[in-house]
Amino acid sequence: MIKELSISGFRGFGQTQSVKFAIPDKKHVGSGLTIITGANNSGKTTIIESIRAFIGNDPPSFSEGRRNHMADGKIALSLTDANDEISTITSVPGGGSSTQKNKSLGFKPYVLPSRRAIPFEFGQNPWSRDSYISNALKLEDKRSASLNYFESRIFQIEKQKGDFDKVITRVLGSDFRWTIEQRDSGQYYIKYTTGTVSHSSEGVGDGVWSIFTICAALFDAPEGSVIIIDEPELSVHPALQKRLMTLFLEYSMTRQIVICTHSPYFVNWDAIVNGANLIRVVKEGTVSKCYMISDKCRKSFGGILRDLNNPHTLGIEANEAFFLEDSIILVEGQEDVVILNKMSKELNKTLKGNFFGWGVGGAPKMKAFLILFKDLGYKKIVSILDGDKADDAEKLRAEFPEYKIITLKDDDI
């Protein structure tokens, strides 16, 4: 499993950035889950591709367009595993596209890229899970528009169809059935059946196919393995995203699950309190930067989750804040969100920010959320407190001088 990854010189990573990954503790649901968020073109996929570079024994080459001039066009990747063994990939002396690798860690993560199309018809080429990883999941010379060689997985899955179906029906329901069919031409295709209606793989929806490939990554993953999925939400209905997240939480108790996502349905605070990591990748100017929550932040949210009087505080609306580029407004409660929005409309004023969910659940919790947004690298945060919280506001101003802390004139809005 991966403990830490360091990136320098690859695409937007002109400055060295390190990312730490959650390690499953075999006791707590979600403990091995790492959630990576960030805007488009911020560098999330580059993190995944940096991990792919370590698959196999041979170091990959990096074309000129993939190397960052701020790092003198030199690649420096470092991967530390759970046993503190370190493997490095660096540009050869003199520069250029070639790299050298100090040693192989026998590293075999299952990586599912965001582009998951396959040919509708294919030949027979059954590979084991390890063979598929070793042959198909290495870093490519350029990003592919399809999921290369996945047809080899399909025949392996068919040999374990009972185990696979137990997983995929948890997402798509027991009415979903599939089989491999062969045309008279000798080519194979996947036949899907729902109720009395059948489709070939050409006619099935993109969301169903995406779920099929995600379940293929999970169902035969041994304990202690690493599964990395880029944008699991693509073409997937929110209800099915929630079911997928349930699988991720369960599997990440004994396996390392890494997801890059734009969906608030894949941020789970129970998992974060249990040890999951939340990473935000940001483009600051032309440089990709990585921010992640601290243990101090993680511990402070345990009590917030136990507050049954404010169950909405860390709901879907709140999670949406982690997919905004910046400019977040923190208020005490939901009435503040409603009234301040109403006031801004009546005064014909445009708020230059977005409210965090329905408030933080009370003034005593404001500090925890300021720590969270500071950990994740947000630069523009405004905190609004009632007038009777002036003493609290003064303490927050001293601790968070980079943010704007405002108190209302009246004791209560």
C-alpha cells in the first residue's frame, strides 16, 4: 500500500508536492479511503498517473510536453509504501525523456482511469487480475481515450461470475443480468438483460458500464490491495453514487481505496473521522498544490458528527463547498443562510462568495471549520457571528488572521 507520494516536474507540479494516503486499520469502515478533490486541470489525474509510473520494473519515459519547465524539465517521483520502503523515478543525468528507477517495490495497484470505453466487440484473451495490472495499467505515453485491454478482464470475471454479481447487484439491483455472447463472426460482446429487455454492450448506458468497470476493480481485490478510481461519478445517477460509496466504505476497511472526484456524494465524514484522508488539489497560478486535512482537524469533527440536533451540518450541501474554488462564507446556522441571502436580494447586492451548507451548527463549532478550510488551502474565507459572540470572534481573529471574522451588530440575526 501507498503511504506517501512525492511529485516534482510532472505536468503542473513545477514545485515538489507530497500527498499522504490513508492506510486501512481493519477495524473502522472507511479507514483506508483517500478522497482527492479539485477543479478541472488542477492536477488530480497527474497524481494517479504518477502512481501508475511505478507499476512494473521498467521506468517510463516522459515526453517534453509532460515535463514542467519550472523544474528544469526534470522528473522526480518518490513513492513510500506502508513498510517505509522508498522507490524513486528520476530523470537520467543530462535530462531528456528517459528516467531511471532505483528499485521496484513489486507494486500492483489497480487503476481505473476516467475514460472507460472499450470496443463493443472483442477477441478472447483471459488475463488474471495481476496480469491485467502488469500489462495494461502502466503509465501510458499519452492519455488513452479508452480502457485498454479491459476485455481480458471480462473473461476472468466470467469465471468468478457469482462473486462479481454479488457486488454489482448491490448497486444495480438483482434485475440486472449479463453474459458474454459470441457472434457468428467469432467476435465476442457483452449482453445485458434487465427484466425482459436485452442490450448488447453497444446499447447499454454509459453509467451502467462505468459501474461494471468499478465493480470489476473491487470484487476480486485481495485484502491489503490498492484500488484507484478516477471520477467514479461519471454518467452515474446520484442514487447509484450513494450505493457505490457504500461499497468504497466497506472495502476500504481492509483495502486502500483512492478516488478522485467532483461529486459531494463521495465525501464521507464518518470515514474521515475513522482515518480517511481528504486532499484538495489547487492550481495556484500555474503550479499545482496539494492540501490535506490534519489529524487535529479530523479529531475535532468527531463531536460534530455526534450532534444529532444539527444532522445537516455535514450533509450534501456542505460537501459541495469542497468543490468550489474559493470564497466561502461561514455562518452559525441555517437561518443565517436564509436571511442573509434574502437581505442581499432586497438590497440588490451580490455576495462574492458561497455559503457553506446550512451553517456550521453553532458558534462553538466555527473554529473547527476554520481549521478545515485552512488545512485545505482556502484563501478567501469569511466567518459571520452573532453580536453576542464578540469574545469568540476576537479569539478567532487572533488564531486565523488570514481570514475575515465579522460580528453582527445585533445579538441574534
